Amino acid sequence: MRAVLAWQDKVRERVYDLAFKPDGSQLIIAAGLRVLVCDAAEGTIIQPLKGHKDTVYCVAYAKDGKRFASGSADKSIIIWTSKLEGILKYTHNDSIQCVAYNPVTHQLASCSSGDFGLWSPEQKSVNKHKVSSKITCCGWTNDGQYLAIGMMNGVVSIRNKNGEEKVKIERPEGSSSPIWSIAWNPSKDEHHDILAVADWGQKLSFYQLSGKQIGKDRSLNYDPCCVSYFSKGEYIVMSGSDKQVSLYTKDGVRLGTIGEQNAWVWTCRVKPDSNFVVLGCQDGTIACYQLAFSTVHGLYKDRYAYRDSMTDVIVQHLITEQKVRIKCRELVKKIAIYRNRLAIQLPEKILIYELNSDESSDMSYRIKENICRKFECNLLVVCSQHIILCQEKRLQCLSFTSVREKEWVMESLIRYIKVIGGPPGREGLLVGLKNGSILKIFVDNPFPITLLKLSTSVRCLDMSASRNKLAVVDEHSTLLVYDINSKELLFQEPNANSVAWNTQCEDMLCFSGNGYLNIKASNFPVHQQKMQGFIVGYNGSKIFCLHVYSMSAVEVPQSAPMYQYLERKMFKDAYQIACLGVTDSDWRDLATEALEGLDFETAKKAFIRIRDLRYLELINSIEERKKRGENDNELFLADVYAFQGKFHEAAKLYKRTGHESRALRMYTDLRMFEYAKEFVGTTDPKSSRMLMTKQADWAKSSKEPRAAAEMYLSAGEHLKAIDIIGEHGWADMLIDIARKLDKAEREPLAKCALHFKRLKHHGYATETYSKMGDLKALLDLHVETRHWDEAFSLVEKHPHFKNDVFVPYAQWLAENDRFEEAQKAFHKAGRQNEAVKVLEQLTHNAVVENRFNGAGYYYWMLSMQCLDIARESEEQKDEMLKKFERFQHLAELYHVYHSIQRYTDEPFSSHMPETLFNICRFLLNNLTRDIPPGISKVNTLYALAKQSRKLGAYKLARYSYEKLQELHIPSRFLESIELDSLTIRSKPFHDSEDLIEGMMCYRCSTNNPLLNNQGSVCINCRQPFIYSASSYEVLPLVQFYLEEAISDEEALSLIDLEVPHTDQRDAQGQDIDNGELQALRIDDGLDGAMEDPFTAKMSFEQGGSTFVPVKVSRSVLRSMSRRDVLIKRWPRPLKWEYFRSLLPDVSITMCPTCFKMFHSEDYELLVLQHSSCPYCRRPIDEPN
């Protein structure tokens, strides 16, 4: 920091205070009885203002610049306008000590010895507040909310805008250290309001608004009269009894003297937003000093260290932009940086720092050494183990322990010094002198080496990376570049103020001057671009530039020097430059130029940079050919031209090297058929034919496939034409071809058909296959396109294709969840096993899903399938008949259980209690062996118990509840069953007579129990009961068998069923449904039952445990009426079954498909409901 006197003036009176106008143009001075208004730039008095009758002690300017105030020993305050007119005067009871304007509201605080007042333009009166001690100074906070008042008794009182005390700061020494000056820090960056307090205990202290002290007191060694901040709060100026103005940091660290005087300096102020300081003295001296803050900094490669706030050092990494601040808390005088070392010179010592690690990005420094000595030097340099001090002509080398190891005395002043590297402890220094000498000094060598001797003084120096060239800027701003070894001047350039060699490229340097950055490569012309500042380093493509106080790394593309090398075909040098940093397009240009110059190595490296695989493949193939011994550069160049799209130049070179075929191939590959024809001429018919073929191929792959197809057709290439037409889906064109082709040309026709299939043109495909006579393909087409009707009509004509249609049809039905139809289709196709498999799966699913009605139906269908298989296959006959019996039994069980399951699981039942009662008994009578999956004995017994109770079968109900206790009962029934088990005991222990009579055997007239563990047979005669398939009541039917000699046909003729009767009486007994159903009706003309020999035959008593069936002879058959006999006409290999009705007045109907018996009324009602048989689901209109 240097202080330069800008102007000085002297008045007769002592100067107690001064203030700047906020815009810095005027200065208001309190001098004797007058207020002087001066020009701030030159110090000339504009006008003296007279209004006070005694010494003026204080002045203050309002922040808006419209008015200022002066306070005097005459106890008055005068408020003046900026036009220097007095507009208001008011008084206190004592002399005025200080005045201060609020920076926000422009309220004026005026302080006298005994009180202070607050005045604002809108107020008529002045609010005054008494204080306990004489006020010496005052100041408002930046936001104008609080006023600090300093007093003689060592107290600082902080008041709000109404004058009420909020905070009281008491100095420890009390009245022995009166507060003489205070100032608030104007910085907007501080988190708190900071108050600087200077007292006559010779201390400087800092406080927060809360009254809390910041840091410790700073000793001053003089009585301070005035403390004042710079506009941004970065520095403090202070003056007093030491007859000088001193500069301090905002933390109170003394930085130096601004101006020494001959008397006490009562006041000092900083001009707003500038580095000018004005002071006023006891002897009337008014002086203005300009402060110059020099840049203290150091640079090594990409690390830049500079001074900040005079006491801090910031180290900046220019590439990563990382910064680290080192706080020294003293004035930083010099900085030097080298490799991992940083030296900082403070007033009384030199600190040596080192990096914590060797990583390039590490920014943490620690103190290595502390040299506690005061040094005076112009320049400071640090090495690995030494510091170098430069004093005028003398260079001193000191170790880190402060031992002076070497000293060199130069013949002239040292103007420039720089470390240029070397091993630790033996580094080299480059030194430039005022007389033009340039020396190289090694730290471990007492003898300097003279490199060059110039005629003018040295301003800046740098040595190239390989130490072969030296760049010098002299005091005439001329850049001179020398070869160090030969001392020869290589070139010189004007207008340079600094220079730097590129650390990564020997032949490149940059220099700055006249607002331009200049880059020079080798001995090519200079490339210029605009840039302010000084060049201090050049690393790769980054140039380090210092502009005013800031260092920046400027990214400079190296395109210009690269193109300079390219123009001279210096590809390798151009590549070296490009590596420092150029754009992608520059890399491409370099690669292309090198390729055309046949420098394949450089071209390869450049193409790798831009990842151009196409050209890399070309270079690779050329290198392979070179290895094989090819060395025709013109041929290589022709390939390069072809790759670049310079086809005519390539063709000329191919022709010149005798490779016409290559040129021809190139043109045809590029579809340049006209050029190819020109190139070939009319002489070579073989080449012309080849061209024609290629042109046809091109037409195929070009945007004109229709034209290509027509060309192929005209050339007779049907298959190729069909492929193109088929690919593009032109069906009309394709069918024309198919119709024109002969049916013997099977391959093109098959291709046409395939394309039609792919294009979903079913009709055209059918026509084509029909033309070829390929029935199998046609059938496959129908199946593939799901045109089943056409497939079936074809199968009718050609039955041997049956499997090819019905099997996929059945699979398609199964895929579409149409399993029953699928099963029928498998059946039709003769695939009985698949049909059975589908049915078994359906049955299993129905049982799992509790669809017992469905399960019954599927079991019935399974049984009929087994019957079909038994009829067709002699080997499987026995097995299938067993299965038939089992499945018929299961079908009936599931059919019955469906009603029980609905009763127990659903809230409402459509069945009458009697029906449910019968169903449960039937099921339990038939569940004597294994219980089929899905059927619940619990549900059956529960339903039976409920219905028995309703119908009065209390004994059976009690039996059911007892049986239920032996089983695992679901929780939902548990409570109900336990309750009913108890309440049933209150009922009589017998069953209703009506119910027992309903179980009479129609053969032996025995009353049977309601539940029979022997099954559904009579306990006396063992005759099986025949049940109605809807209500499950016992029907009045007895099964009889024919004697061995009687065939079914004979029996039919005997009971006269062969020929229908025509009279009215017989018609009544006929079937309502075209002779299919056998309905037995009452007939008045019938003889009495007792006279019937059949009745007599059956009425004998039969004891014993074996069942004796009823067998009838021819005579008995003759005596039977056709209305009394029902016949189950089972298909082969089963025999027919015959039943005789013993109560002809009971009308019974039998389904002709499943042979289940029903009461006629029930059957008719169910058929009306379902439009089919409730058991086998046969539609009523389907013929048997």
C-alpha cells in the first residue's frame, strides 16, 4: 500500500471535523467559526459559510445529499441545503459536540454536553433526552434503527429512534478512558452490525449491536481522535495524537501510515467509493491522499496465490477453480509459490507453507517453517529448500532455518526473477537485469551464468519447455526470441508487455500487449485475438491472464497455429498443436489433410480422436496392403478420394494405375450407371451386360421397386419379380402373374400363394392352390385362416383328410374355451382318447369349481364316450364297460349332489322339502363305498336332518345329527347343528307313517326303512328301486329279463311294439314326441290287475339274501300291454333293459337319450324351463 498526496491546503483555524457529500464531489469542513465548502477533487474552497458565533465542532451530510448540518460551541445547530443556504437553526443548553444524519429516514441526531436531540423535517419541535455524561461522538446503524452515543465516562449508549436506551456498553476503565470516536461498519456482507469504538485509554474495540464484544481490544499507543470506515467497510482509517493517519483492516490490524503531519490530526474521512482519504489537523492543515494498493501475488503453473484484504492469502487453482484462504492477521508484504511450497512475508517474519499431499488437486496447506526475522526486499522467490531475497542488486539465498547460504551481487538492478525448475536444492533461477543482462543462477552454485546481453532493460522473461529458447520483453515493449545455445535472435515482435511459453509444446508462445493476445507457433505469422491484461502462463490450451486484480484461465483453441502447420504439410507438428485443444471440426480437417498427404499415422490418430470408424477401417486396410508389399501411393490416394466422395478424381487415378475394374465397381455401387457407361464406352459387351444386371439389382433396392419388378419380369426373372411384388404387398400385380403362369411352374406359383397367405388374401391363395391342384396346401390354408366351413366341405369330398381338419378345429375350439364343442370335434375326428381327455379335464374343473351339475353332465358324456370306444375296440371293451358303469354312477351322484350343495351354500332353494328329503336319502343310500371328490357327507346329512325335521321324520333327523357328530363340521354349521341336536330330543322318537309308506317295494310290497345301508334295493327281495330323476320318488316299475332264447326283436314283436296301433285307445299311450318318448297313460279298457298273469308271477314271497330277477317267457310277453312296458334301448355292446309299470295310472316319461325316468308332469315342466332334458341336456327338437 502506497499513499500519494493528491492535494494540501492550510487555513488559519484548527479543523475539528469534515464530511463528504454522498456523491463525493464536495467536502464540508468545520474550521473555526466557519463551515468551509471545498471541491473534493482539488481542495479549492467553493464558499465559506458563516452563521455560527463560536467554534464549529462538527458537520454531517444527509445520505440523500439534499442538506447538511453543522454544530457549534455557540449551542446551535444550523441546517444547510446543498445549494449552501441556511434553512433552520435550533439550539441546545450546551455546546454541540457531534451531529449525525440517519441514513434511511434523514432524521438528525445532535448531541451536546448534557443531552441529545432528534429532529426531522416533518417535526416542528426537537425531542431532547438528558444523559449522565458529556457526549463526544454518535453514529446511526446502517438500517437507521439505532443510534450509538459515545460519552466521556467510558460508556456507549445505544438508543432506538425514539431516544430510548436499548443497550449500554461500559468500558472497563470507565471515565479514565473516555470514548472519543465511534463508527458503524457500512459493509452489507457482515451478518451483524459492527461498531468500532476508539477511546482515550488508547484502545480500539469492536462490538455487536447486542453489546457483545468481538475479539480483544487493540492497543494503539496514541489517543485516537477519529475512526472512519471505507465505503464498503473493508478498511478503517484512524488519526489522533500521533500526528498521522493510519490504515487498519476491518479487524483492527494496522497496515501502515497514510500521511504524517506536524500537529494532532482531529479528523479523517474516506471519500465515498474511492481510495482518497482527507484529514484535518490542529494547525489548520487539510490534506488529501490517494491510496494505491499494489497486487501482491505469485504464480506457479496452474496455482495462483494473491493477497486479499491486505492480511489474507488466497491460493486459487486455475484449472479446477478451487480456492483456499490462509488468514495471516498481519499485513502480507510478499508472496512466492513454487511446486508444493508457498512463502508469505509478513512485517516481522516469513511463513513457509507446504501442501499436505502430492495430488495435483490438493489445496490444503500446512505451515512447514516460520522464519522470525524482518527482511527488506523488492522480490521474494521460494524453492524446495530455500528462499531467495532480492534487494536492489543483491540476491540472497537463505535456508528455511534462516541460515544465509549464498549471496550474489549483480552489476545492475534486478528487474525480473523466476524459478525455472530443477532438482530439489539445486533449482535454476532466470534473472533479468536493468542493463539488459540475462543470467541463469543455480541455487547450489555461487557463479551466475550469463545467457544473453541485451542493449535495453529487461521487463519479462520466459524459457521454453526444453530450455532451448528464451523469450524476452524489453522496456520498449519488444518481444525478442533467442536460441540459447547459438545466441541467435530467432524473431521479434512489437507491442508486448508479457510473454509465456507453452509448457506442453516447445514451439508455441503467447504474449500480450495493446489489448491483444498474440499466439505464435514456430516462425509462422502471429495469430491475434482481443484480450485485456497480462499473460502470466500458457499451459496446453489454457492461457493464464491477470487483469487488474483477478487471475483467469482463458481457454484458447489452437486452431490458427494448427492450420499454419497444415498449410506447410507439417502434419506431425500440426497434430502436436491439436493435442493442446482444438474443435472437432479442426480434428477432422487435420485427419483429412494428413490422409490426403498420405501421412497415415497422423491421420489415424486424428480419426481416433473424432471416432470416425469408416476412415479408420480404410487406413487399416491400406496399412494391411502396405504390409503385403503394395506401395502404389496413387492407388491409395484413389481409395481415399473415393471415400471422400471425390469420385471422378478417384476414377482418373484408378484408370492411371490400371485399375479400371475398381472404378467400374465404384460407379455401379454408387448407382452412377450413366457415368459407368461413359467410363466403359461401347467397346466391352461383357461389362455392359454386367452393368445391366447391376442396374436391375439396383432397381430392386432403390426407391422404384415397381420399375424393378417390371424389369425382372421382362427379363424372365419371375421369382425375383414375385419376391419384390410380394414384399411390397401388390396383390393385384401378383394375381396377374399367377394367372399368366402355367400350372406346371410350381415354384413361382407356390411363392405367389405364400405371399397371398402372408398378405391375408385368402381368395387369391385359394385360387392359386386350386390351379396347382395342391389339395393338402389348400386344406392347410383353410385351417390356418379358420375358414372351417370350406375345410369341412373339402373333407366331405376327400374324407382321408378328416384328421387334418377336425384335430386343429378341436384344438382351436379348446383354445377358445369351447370345450364341449372341442370334445365333439375330437370325437368326430376319431380321436377318442383326446375327446376323453378333454372331458376328464372339464369334469375335474367342474368338481374343483363346485359346478356339480356340470360335473354330472360331463360324467354322463364320458360314460357315453366309453360306450362308443367299447363298441369300436374289442380289446378295450371290458375295461370301457366298467368305466361306463362307474361314470354313469358318478354322473347320477353329482347330478343329485348339485341340489344339496345349492341348498347348503345359497340362501334360497327352489326344491320342495320332500324332493330334498328324497335326494339326500338317495345320495346317502348310494354313498356306501368311497365318497367321490367334492361331495360332502356333512352337507348331505345336514340337509337331510333339516328336511326330516320339517317333514316329521324325527327319528331319521336324530340319526342324522348323531352321524354328524362323528364328522368334522364346518364352523358356519356348528352352532346350528349343536342347537338342533338338543332341540330334536324334544320330538317323538319315530318317523311319519306317510314317509315310510312312500318306501314300499312294488315287487314284494315290503315297507323299507328311510335309510338303507345295503343301497337302493328292497331289504326283502333285493329288487333295485327305480327313481324319478327329478323328485327322486320311487317309481312303480319292476325290471324284468327275457328268457335266453328270446331276442330283443322277438320280444318287441311279442309285446306288439313293432307296429303302432291306429285306434284312439292306443294313441293315448303313444309318445308325444314323434314316437321317441314312451309315456304310459291310464286306459279304461284295461283288464283288472289281478287277472294279469305277470302280476301273479311277481307277487310270490322272496326271502333269502340273493336277488332273484323276474324272467319272462313268450306267453307272458304276449299277455303284456305295450302301455305297461318301458324299454331302455342301449346301443351295442349293452343289452336292452325292460321295465313293467305296476301302476298304469301313474304317467312315466323316459328320456330317449339318457334313459332317465321322470313323472310326466315333472318332465314336461323341466323341458319347458330348460328346452332340453335336465339330465343329459339333449335339446327337445333334436332327433334321437
